[in-house]
Amino acid sequence: MSYKDVISSKKGQVTAFFVIGIIIAALLFIGIYYRGFIMEKLGEKEIAKSNVQAEIASIKENIADCMNVLADDASNQLGMHGGYISLPENEIPINLANPMPNRITVLPGLETAYWFYDEGNNVQRLNIPTVMSMENEIAKYIDENMVKCTGDFSEFTGEISYKRPKTRVEIKEKSIIVSMKWPIELVRNETSYDLDDFSVSLAKPLGELYNDAKQIMDAEAKTNFLEEKTLDMFVVYDEIPYEGVDFECNPRTWSKLEAMRNIKNIVSNNIQYMKVKGTNYGLSDEDNKYFEVDALRRDDENLAVNFMFSMNWPMLVDVIPDDAILKGESFTSTSAGKYLAQLFCLNYYHFVYNVKYPVLISLNKEGYTFQFGTQVIINNNQPKQSKVDVNYMEGSQARLCEYPMTNVRVNVMGFDADGTLRPLSNAEISFKCLGATCDIGEGNKELAFPQCLNGRAIAERDGYNKNSAVISTNEEQEVTINLEPIYEKDLSVVVTRDDGGDRGLLSSELAMLQFEDNEQGYYAGAFYPYSKKIKLIAGDYNVKVILISNLTSPLQLKEQKVKSCIKMPKKGLLGIVGITEKKCSEATIPGMALSQAISGGEEFEWSVNREELADAKGLIVYAIGNKLPTTMEELQKTNEKIAKNADNTNFKVPVLK
């Protein structure tokens, strides 16, 4: 390389370094010049990111708070309602043959489920919820109310989207664990943030009190301690005519009405003293040990158990002989006792009772209450013969439900107004077998069922009447269950006068409506005007309309004196030789005042189809008004007319409008 080339090369290197130096200087100048601006922008991004993180934390906290509040509310409702949030429907509608529903109305607006009851046809029912069903009810309650509780995230300033929450609940002895899958996407300044899993835990002894309640129910089913204590009351209290012997020549008499009132009052006063051994209560003296029952397998001084029957609750009492005046019989009037008539008077008393009444059993610990109802049943002066086994039913439920082995595809279809069937989403499937009910899952797919012969697959969905199909799950199969839609309609009641004209309901009147479709197991009722809507399905109904009116002046049931006469031996020598004389005694049936009376109505059959229901906005029901009764005789005639009013020329069937 020549000297000239070397010099040229060095000049090129110097030029390159010079250019690079200029570029570096320029970058330094630009950096210094825009340093404040760049730092400001970077700070804004950090602040924005920090703000988003704060909002996300706030959203998480809001969700956790709502989970706590809703789980607390749901578990409190479970405790007050006997382990249910939605009380089970009556399998047999309430009627004269089955006048007591499957629940106790503890107070207006507060109902508690029976765990054991008789349907009125000597069919005994266990209605004990399972841990699984309680967990599902709490989870469902949380899912249905979560969006409303969180305020639909209205405070978040960006975009937010989410799917339906899916909650899982686990009930422990002393706590409730709630976990939720809720996919939530938050978008701010084209940056997205995903939330999904949430969980909380409540310190609440629901599981512990539920197990204690089952033990008490099991003890009652096996020993009938409530029935035995009730029969003891019949023996101890003279106010209740029951059984005995006396040597009075004038047999005792009792007013049947007064005797029934005494039974109710005595039971109400005594049941409240019953306590469970080993729990938190004090006994004033050793005599009160009589009210102590051994029903728990452990002692817990922090647990309080109370029993209650209220005078405001129903009690069914039948007594034989069934007379307005209950009286004994003179033993000396019988052939076996004629010889004794020459010596002294002898009377014996024996009354046979059939009694049914509710008892509320409440368990309380650490401020939490779990309560349930049971029916006390006495048949022919004997405690009920229990046909159910609490432990077996619950045990079979656990074993049956925990081992699903057979795949069954359950198709759930719903009717449209024109009769077209279409698949229904979100239909819940359960399976009932041997008294156990298992939660299976959602329909329209293959589901795992426990094996059982002639079980019943049940489909339920909001807005539809539940339906079922009998299946044997010892082999894989496919079953379809069709559901009828429930239509809610505006309700109005019109009274038809004797002259055929119509009028609206007076402010002093109300109408009781009952629509019963026995074939589909559907019942709808309303008290108009308090209830101005009614829910119906297409079907064939037995309809009963009762018009009730306030009386301008109360209908007085006069006090009645009933005279009872017997023959008894004359005093002295004439009595010894068998001469008798007539002796009479009187009993008083107290009077009362009725401020309301049945003043009309009718019973009839009525059919309605889907298309009519779907198209109609409301339903008009006509009630034939009869003369307002002023005497007991007229009141009785009004009751008799109701059964015949459907043949009245002024009778009108309900009209859809």
C-alpha cells in the first residue's frame, strides 16, 4: 500500500469517527432536551398502571365482600328454613284430606320445612336435606345475586366483560368454604387484565348443627319421645278427658270444644320445657329432669336446643266418641255391674284420640340458628309407628349419590306456544331412588347416574313446571323429558250478582283461588286483591273460588248449654232394691264472634291450552256472590251452595283477555 493510500484510509477513519461523534452528541442533546417530557410520559404510564392495579384490587375486594355477604345470607336462610332456601313444594296439594302443608309458618313471612310429616293418607315423609343439596343451594344463591351485589362493576372506568359465575361450596363442621370460578376481563388503554379464581371462608357451625339436628330427628323417629310426653300430658291433666274410674253417681262431662282448647294450651305450655341432655340449659330442680331427652351422642355446653309449639299453629284432634259433650259411662249400667249397683256407683272413662301437631326444634350455637319442624302424631292413643329410618335414608343417599356408574343422556325439551318442542338449556337434573335424591347436573348431554331400578329422573328449569321420567339406570340409555312453560298473568276477580250483573270486589271482600292440575302435579293459588298475578301452565284444572266478606256486625255463635241425663240409684232402701231416678247435668259450650264469613264462590273444572295462555295478558275469574249470612243456619247454606254454584245460570268460566 502506498503512502498516499495510507493517508487516505486514515482520513476515512477520522471522518467516520467524526460522524459517529456528531450522532452521539445529537442523541445526548435530544435526550437532555426531551428528558423531562420522556420522564413525564413514563411516569404517567406507571401511574396509570398503578391506578389499574388499585382498581383491580378494589374489584377483588368487592367480589370477596359479596361472596361473604351472600354466603352469610344464604346460610342464615338455610338455618331458619330447615336446610332450604327454596322450600320444597307439597307433593300432595293442600285440601281437606291433607290440611297441613309440609312446613310450619313460624311467623308471618317465616316458614320452616318439616323434616318428618304425614301427608294425611298415612304416608310418612322424610324431608331431610342433604349436605350436597345445602351446598348447591348456597352456591346457586351466590351465583344468582353476584352481579347485582357487585353493582355490575360500574365503578371501573375501562371496559369489562365477564361470563356467568360458577360457585362451589363446601360445608364443614365449623366453617363454610366458598370458591368461585368467574372469568372476568378488564381492558384499559388497550391493555387487558384477567381475573378468574376467588375464594372465602366463613366461620359458621352449619355442618355441626345439621349433624346434631339429624341425631335429634333420629332419636325422635326411634323413641317417639315427643309423642310419649304428649300422652303423659293426657294422663296427668284433669282438664283433658282421657281414661279413668271414679265412684261418683253422676258421671263427669266435658265440653269437646273446651277439651280441645285445653289440649292445645297444655301442649304449648309443656313442650317448651323439653331439653336435650348434655346441652346448655339449667334445671331448677330434679323434677324437671323429666323433660330431659337423651338425643345426642356428645355433650356440648355451648349448644342450646329448644322445642316449641305455638297456640297460633294448627292442631288436628279427633276424639271417639265424637260428641259435643264428652261423658263417661256408668259401669253399673252394664250386665256385669248390676250387682254392684246395690252397693255403690262406679263410672269409667275411656276416650280414643287421634292427634297431629307441629313442633319446631331450634339449635343455636355461637349466634347461629338452625331449626326444623316435625309432626307429632298419635293414632288411637298410641305413638306413631315410624316407617322411616333417618340414618338409612341419609346413608343410602350418601352411598347412592357418591358412586355414579351409568351414563344416561337426558334430553330436556320445552314446549312453545304452538306445541313445538325445542331443547332447553340450564335445566337441572336430579335422580330419586329409594327415598334418596341425587343432584346429577345440567341436561342435554350425557350424565353419570347411580345404578337403581325404577328410579325417577327429574328435570327442573326456571319458568317451567318440573317433570320426570321413570328409568332404570343399570344400563346406558337416552331419555327425553318435556317441560310445560309457566305463564304469569295479570289476575282480576269479578263478582256475579244474583240478578246476573257483574261488579268488582268490594274493599270488605277477598277471594281465595285454587287451580289444581293433579295429572301434572301443578298447583297455583292466590288471595285477591293481595295477589294480582297468577302463574298457570296449560292443562286441566279443578278450580275452587271462595269469596270471603267482612261482616258489618259480627256473627254471634251463642253460648250453648247441653244437658246430659242419666239414671242413678235412689238413695236409701229404694236404691238397694234397684229403683232409680233421673239425674241431669249441664255443660257449657262457650260462645264466639265471627267477623268474616264465606259469602260465595264455586267449584268447577276448567281447561286451558298453551296458545291461549301465551297470547293472553290477563285472567278474569268470576265468583258468584251469595247472600251475606246473618245466622249460623244461613252460613251453613252458603257453604252448601258453593258446591252447586257451577250449575247456577249466572255461572261463568274464567276468561283470558
